[in-house]
Amino acid sequence: MNIKTDLILKERFKNDSIISVATVDETGKPWVRIVDAIYIDGAFYTISNSATNKMKHINQNPVVGICGEWFSGHGKAESLGYICLEENKDLADKLRTAFASWYNNGHTDENDVNTIILKITVTDGIVYKDGKRFEF
């Protein structure tokens, strides 16, 4: 990724953003779901549960498709582990702030050790801004 595309993604997805994440199951069947995410320094971050099909698919194949507002691409997904781990403290605080409008509505259970931070490092993609296409 170059500086220009990174700046566009930062500008567009720095706050709570809706993106789609596509995985592939063990039979090769694709699955797509919408998640809330924020973009920080080359990666999207979201909250998930390690017991979901999404995470089962990612454990089998970490390559995912991602798309959002005038952006589509691929990434490498990985669990950063339980959200309340000490090493996740600063990032978890950023996510709680970004997702404050819905975070405590019952969807996220920080008492469940399966509640994890999912990181998707962007590997390639296409983003549009001001009528221009930027491929990286």
C-alpha cells in the first residue's frame, strides 16, 4: 500500500464503519457478512467471537475479501485474542470508543473469553476518491 491509498482509507474508515468481510469454508463455499470496523495503520479492526463460523473459516484460511464505501480488496485476518488481555488494552480502548453507540447493547460480552479482536491487514485493493481509481 502506498501513502496516498493509506491516507484515503484512514480518512474514510477512521471511525465506526460498516465493511463486508468474505471468507471461504472448507468446501470452498464463500460467505460474506457485514461488520463494524475501524481502520488504523494498514489494518481493519473489529470485535468478534472465536466460536463463530467467520473465525472458523479464518482459522482454516486467513485470506479474506473486504469491501466498504468505494473500496474493495483482500486482507490477511488474524485473531489478536481475548479483548481484555493486557496487550490488547490500548487497542480495545480505541474500539470501545469507536463503537460506543452500540458496544454495550448486549452484542459484546467482555466476560466471555471468546470475545476477541479481529485484525485484517490489507494486502491489496482498489479505492476510489474524487472520481479517481487508486489500485495498490
